[in-house]
Amino acid sequence: MSEADLLRQRAESLLAMAIKAREQGQFSSADSLLAEAAQFSNEADALEVAQARSDRQSQEIHEPARRQRPDNPEKKE
């Protein structure tokens, strides 16, 4: 499981706790839990964006080398 997935799981747990707190009339606690859940969710999004950029950059680095390879590696005379 990725770190982003773990952060989302934590956000879901906090959201469930926030809903329960709100149902019990603990509005201040619910708001705090909701804010914390949003923070975890935002961190997960940021990690996924950073990973996608890293993957794309890695692919771009290797792609020019592939294009420069000759189509036919046999010796031409």
C-alpha cells in the first residue's frame, strides 16, 4: 500500500469520527477532525502529483535514448 493510500485511509477514519462527533452534537470536535481529514487528503494528493511528475521526468530522460538507437542494429556497409 502506498503512502498516499495510507494517508487517504487515515483521512477516511477521521472523517468517520467527525460524522459521529457531529451526530453527538460535538460540533467543535467534528470541525477539528474534518480539518485534519482534509489535511491528510491534501497530503495524499500532493504525494500522487509529485510521484506522477517524477515518473514523467524519468520517462522523458530515457525516451531520447530510445529514439537515438538505430532501427537496424546490424552493421551497415
